[in-house]
Amino acid sequence: MNSALQRWDAFLTKINERAQEHISAVRNEALPMIKNSKGDPVPISTAIHAVQLQITQLIQKINSTWDEQVENALSAEGHSSSKIEQQRIKGIELQISLKKGKWDLELDVNHQAAEYIFELAIQYKQSTINCSQFSVALNIPDHIYSME
């Protein structure tokens, strides 16, 4: 009698695992990708966008599977409306979690990129700059490069 419940749980687990694999792959490769591109945000932005698209497709798959198969299967097995609603909520909770995960990924990767670019700025920091108009070296105050 619980075969539809078991299939639904297995489906949600598989969707979550797949999403976490995508997120982990980008999160683990973000810093090397940023370093290899010398701080260029385009490659990592493209990777983030690809993962966000994949997660959006997984979320849509949850909706379509529920609408096309699960609700009817649970009804056919004779589950109560409250049990069916609990299962629908499980799917919605996973969708919310996946949406949060894709935005957390973007924040985390952007944080890694910002830290790396800041390290580059410190590394290439100049204490003087040559004024081309007056052919004189001008001092650059240290606070110009600090984050406040």
C-alpha cells in the first residue's frame, strides 16, 4: 500500500542528491576557476547560471511528477487527503530548499571571488602613482585599499 509513498520519497531524495552534486561541484571548483581566469567573473558566472538552470529544471520536475503521477497514485492507493497533502508539502519544502541552495551558492561563490580579487588588489597595491600631467610621483594613502 505504501509503494507510491516509497517511490515519491525515493524520487525526492534523488532530486535532492542530484541538486547537491551540482551545487558542490561548482562550490568546490569556484576558487580554482576564478584563479585560472585571473579574477574574470564570466566563467564562474556562467557556471553558476548553469547550475541555477539545472536546479530550476529539477524543481519543475518535482511539480510535473506530482501533478502527472504522484497525486493520482496516492489517491488510487486509498491514502487520506491529509496524507496526500503531507506528501505534497514534502515536495514544496524540497523546492524551497533547492531555491535557497541555488542562491546560497551564488552568494558563497561571489564571496570567494570578492576575497580573491581583494587579495589581488593587495598584492598589486601601489604606494605611488606617476602623474602624467606634472611628471611627479603622488603618494596613495593606505586607506584607499581597505574595506570598511
